[in-house]
Amino acid sequence: MPRPASPDGYPTMCLALLAEGPAHGYDLVARLAERTGAAMRLPAGLVYPILHGLEGEALVKAEWAEGEQGRRRRVYTLTERGRHVLAERTAQWERHRRAVDRVLLGGWGVGVATHG
Amino acid sequence: MAEQDPWSQALGWQAYLEEATSAIRGNAAARAVREELRAHLEEVRRHLLADGVPAEEAAARALEQMGEVSAVVAAFADPRGWRRAPGAAVGGALLALGRRVARWWRRIWQRRYGVGLAAGAVALLMVGVGTGTALAWRQASRAEAFARLALAEAHAATAAPPVHQYLPPRPVVPFAPGMCILQSERTGATPLRRVPQVVQATARPGAPAGAVVRGPVWQVNCMPTVRSPATHPAVPAPTGK
């Protein structure tokens, strides 16, 4: 399974997905797989420790909600602090990505890499 | 679990969930996570069923998608140091205090024999309390092992998929027919550590219904449950708690 280069990759991606709106764990797993073209298929069991960690840092808040047919789900919502941290991490990632691009692509991180 | 889950499926999920949440401190927190993970499993299974996957396969595939249980356990084990910091601080303070007390004691010992003995007795008492606490924790671990034994026996009785990791090599308590619910029970000086609060288990056929089997710190309440008549014979109505 490919891993994000940043150690905070998965938590940050979870924050980014939650920035689009509240979601429960299953929803996040599905959206992550969909957005990455199934390139990053995080085992569902690992999403929850991540979410609980984010909750512990007060970056997200969670509450039980009744879904369709009375099914209970724990829905996660991004907090203001989470939004702030997401913005910081996104900026960090952007800097990191540009630096790597300069090395790998030989330019200034602009343009398209061609292989072969 | 209100849906028509096959019993063996529920049991398989339960074993996984118990294991996955074993690193979480606090029964209430672990129980809440198990509920959340179970809701996820239900969601996956429901989608697979909607896609036309057979029921048994859907349950197994839902579990597969959760990933390796050891990875989940490790992920739930909080790596953040700040939670250990208070413990380390208390330990450091106790060590410093111990060194100071030892120095005082040496002085007192040199000057007043009786007071020195009293200080020694206090130190011994503290060691005794510490040892007692350690033994109590050990007893709690045994309680957990007891619960796992019961669960393993339940698996054997229902011919559910084996869970070798839960099989300690010891005999187990007899079960009554029907579904058993194992509940932790606080007893006197035996504080329970994080233990599976509720373990669902299936009875061994032939034992009396409604029996209550008590272990060292565990109580097994047996009650009939509605299951498939094909795999489980009908059981009588509950006869009590």
C-alpha cells in the first residue's frame, strides 16, 4: 500500500476530507479510496485510531447520530482548530512537494514529468 | 447487531473487535470504539449484500477490509508521550522522595533507634501495599484470561471458525445452552483492569438453561437467544438472570 511521504499524511488527508463536511469513518475510507483512484486504500481499521487521535488533539469533534433505518454512526466534524492546522499542514506539504519536485523533475517543480 | 446476522459472524466480529481495542485504556472508551467499529462493519456488509455478495462472504469480507488486527492494536496504542509524562513525573518524584527519606532515615537511625524502626516499618508497609496492588493487577489479568477461555469454549461449541489466539490450554467452565453474556464483576480487593466488559458466547449443548456460572471475578449469565433452528436446537425460555 503506498504511503504518503509525510508522516502526518493520513491524518491530514482525513482533515481535508472533513473540511468538505461532516463524515463518518466508512464515508472517509470510501472517499479516500475514490479520490486517490484506489492508490491509497487505508485499511478501515486504521482510520478510526487516526480519527480518535485527531479528536484527542481537538482537531475534530465527534458525536453519535442516527442514520438511515436507525443505524447509529459516529459523525466527525472539523473544528476551527482543525481547520487552522489543516491550512498549516497543507502549506507545509506544498513546500515539501516543491522541494522534492525540484530534485526529481530537475526544474522548479513546474511542468509535467516525462518518462522514457 | 439488530439485523439478521448469522451467529458465527457476530462471534467472529466480536473476537476481532475485542482484540483490536485491547490497547485502549478504559472499558468505556474501548466499548465505544467497538461500537463504532461494529457500525462500520455493518455498513460495509450492507453495501456488499447490496452488491449481491452472499451473506457469509459479505461478513468475512467486511472483516478483511478492517485490516490486520495487530496493526489496529498498535495504532490504538497511544504513541504520544504526554500521556506517559504524568506517570514518569510521579515516578521521578517518588524516586527523589525515596532518596531523601533514605537519607533522613540514616540520620534518624543513628540518633534514635525507636524512630528509625518506625520509619522502617512505614517503608515496609509501603512495599506491602505496592506488592498487593501488583498482585491485584495480576488477578485481573487472570480474569481476562478466564473470559477468553469462555469465549474459546463458545467457539468450539458452535463450530465457529477457530480462534487459536484465544485458546489457553486449560479446561473451561461448563455452559448452559443459549447465549451467554460474560460480565466483569468487581470483587473486594480485585480491581479489574481493562477487560472485555461483555463477551458474547454460545453454550455447550446439554447443560441446564439459565444457569449462572461464577468464576473468580467473572460471572456468566446464560440466557436463551433466537438463532437458526438448523444449526442450533430450540432453547427454553430464560429462567432468571
